[in-house]
Amino acid sequence: MSHIARFNRWSSFMAGHLYADGRLAGKGGHNVSSRHMLTARKQAAQNRAAARLAEIVAHEVFESHKPADRVVANYFRQHRYLGSRDRRQLAEAVFAMFRWWGWLTATGWPERLAEAAALEQSPPADADWSKLLPAWVTPAIRCPRPLEELIRWLQRRPPLWLRVQRADPAAVIEALRGAGITAAAHEELPNALCVHQQVGNLFLLPVYQAGQVEIQDLASQRIGAVCAARPGEQWWDACAGGGGKTLLLAETAGRVLATDIREKALAELRRRADRGKFTNITTRVWDGSAAPGEFDGVLVDAPCTGSGTWRRNPAARWSLTPEDLDTATRRQARLLRVAATGVKPGGVLVYATCSLFDRENRQVVDEFLRERPEFQLERGVEIWPWDGDCDAMFAARLVRT
């Protein structure tokens, strides 16, 4: 049966899963029959919304290879009548299905969702864990521990990681506690705060609006230590995206040039920089054709398969293809070669990905070093989920002689 055919009968399950407790019954009314009628109408509307969401997610993920979280978010933007609690439960049900897709045996769509929900609570210990990844993926991962251990980590929902920015971590933790959020500082990175609970609209909190906290996974925060930018240095964040690592660099570097091919991403970076009151960041659209100057340090946080973030994006593992991996490695090699021309003699070049695949990590760096002998590998870092309940990342710090 095709992936699309499996998305055919889930609306009734979602109605029972989300609305059986009757919390959408009429508010403030005293006529029980009227309340039941209102509940029935809302259930019918939610059934239709659930069916439509399933159809859209199925098509966009499996046929168009679009990220499931973006598809779901776009659907919610178009259907604002769905409450925040219902949106969260709908999304969690969909993502749980993708997380356990390789083990699902039910033939009906509602039954698959129910089976995935059960596996979330109690996965069997003696099952074939390798089936939770596409067959072509497992031999492409160079894992320092048994592959089953990695897959078990991929099946766990990750915590929320925050980064304290230009503020006292203890004060931020106390401010979050006042908002009902319990956060714990990481032992090695005191500015990294771990939150395990569900958080409402973090963006409305005073500490966020004041630029004292950013959402950034622990693995991503560790890249700042690999770069180790020093005061007065000029850095170039070549593939800056939304600017999480740009902000990390700007906390210690003299100036940072942040580039990306997408102006929309740079606009978001500028908003974050303004909120954090950074004055040492410049942005520029860059098409990857030539380095925009010479710098003490260059960070290439290369576009990649994103396989290291599969805990947060479980659908991506099923839509990724070997051809996607081929395309990513060619792009990464090209970007690294071009960015290297912007490193001053004695300067630093950091290459990073959020990928599990050796082809995107060590092999890209090894090929580059064979071509450019004036660069030497000073440090290589692999970050796995068990290194801090986080994403997986790779980074290599190279020095130009």
C-alpha cells in the first residue's frame, strides 16, 4: 500500500482522541441538549479538519518532500479556529506516527495513529530497531556506539534548550520560574538551560523580549566553543540562516559578517540581533560564488540533510533519499572550498553540520584537506544525542598555516 493510501481514515480516531472528554462543549450554557449539539457540530468540523490535515501532510511529506512541521504549521495558520491545545495534540499525533512508522502494522489510518500512541508509551524491547530508519540509512551512519542505542535516542522526544544571552543565568532561571517554567543549567555550559515541560508562548516572556534568552539546541550551542572567537577578531558566518550561531560569535568577536542566500532568513537574524542589542553584526545576501573578503575566522554551518535533528523532525527520515544526500555533499564541498578563500593566513575555518552521515561530515573535510594542504585539522567534534539529550552535530576546526 502506498503512503498516500494509508492516509485515508483517521478523522474519526482524532475526534475520539481529542474530543471524547467533551471539553469543547458549550461554555456558559445550561441546556445539556444544546451543549451536546454544539459539541457534535464541533466534532464534525474537527473531523473534517483532521482528514484534510492528514491528506496535506501525506502528500507534502511523501510526494513533495516538504518538512512535516512546516506543512502542519501552514495548515494551522490557515485554520485559526483550532485552539492551541488542539493544535498541539494534533501535531503530536502526526509526529508520533512518523516516529514509529517502521513498526506500524495496522492497515487503517486511525489504527496506525492509535498504534503509534501506544508505542510512545511502551515500545517493545525485543523488536528490530533498525526498521525505524529507512534501510539505506543505517549503513551510511558511522556511529561510535551500537546503532540500536542511537535509534532509541531518536525515538525520544527532545527537551527544549535555551541559551542565556548577555545576562546572568541564575537571574534568567529565576525569571523563568516566576513564569511557571522550570529550567536547569547545563554542567559544562552554564548559559545552556534545559526545559523538559511543555512551554506556552515563550516569545511573550520579558526575558525573551529583552533578548536575554534564545531558543537553541545544546549541540548548536557547542559549536560556539569550537569556533572560540576572540575579542577584536573579524568573523564571517557564511551560511548564517536565522542567526543562532551568528549571535554566539558576536558575543565575543569584534565584528561578524552574516551571509545567507535567503534575505528572509537574514531579516529574522536582524530582528534577533536588535532584540539582543548587538551592534557588531552586519548582514549580506551571498550566493556562494566568492568570499566577501578576508577574515580571522570563517564558520561554514553548511546546509545538510538535517538528520541530526530527526528527534524533532521524525518525518524527515522517511522522505530523505540517497539522491538528497548526494546533492547535499556536493553543495557542502563547494561551499567549503569557496569559504576557505576568505580565511587569512593563521586564521580559523570551522565546518559544521547537523548530520548523522559520515559522507557529510568527515568525508567532506578529508576531501577538502587533500585539496588544500595549507589547512590543518586542529580539532574534530562529534556530538551525539547521549552527549547531553540534544541533537547530533559534527564540527571540524581547521587552521590555515
